[in-house]
Amino acid sequence: GTRSTGEAILEHCRGAVADLLVMGGFSHSRWREQVFGGVTRTVLNGARLPVLLSH
């Protein structure tokens, strides 16, 4: 689709009426994240539910 992976994860959480999102966080080079975005950043900035993040 047209939405990012992070947006798709958050939409699924809303649809499932989830109470908690558990995910692993990974980082890439600063350049790559600026060009392509980042799932971890999208989820942390847009989450309306608690997120348990492990790196």
C-alpha cells in the first residue's frame, strides 16, 4: 500500500484494540533513516498505546 510499515503496525494495533505493543528496535545509518524513514521512529512518534521496546 501507500502507508509505511510503522503506520501499518499502528493501524493494526488500533483495529485490534491492543493494550500494549511489544517490538524490537533497530537503528541504521543516519543517512538511510533520513532517506527511507524508520519503523521504530514512526511507531514511537505515533503510538497511542504503551510500547515495550527492546534493542
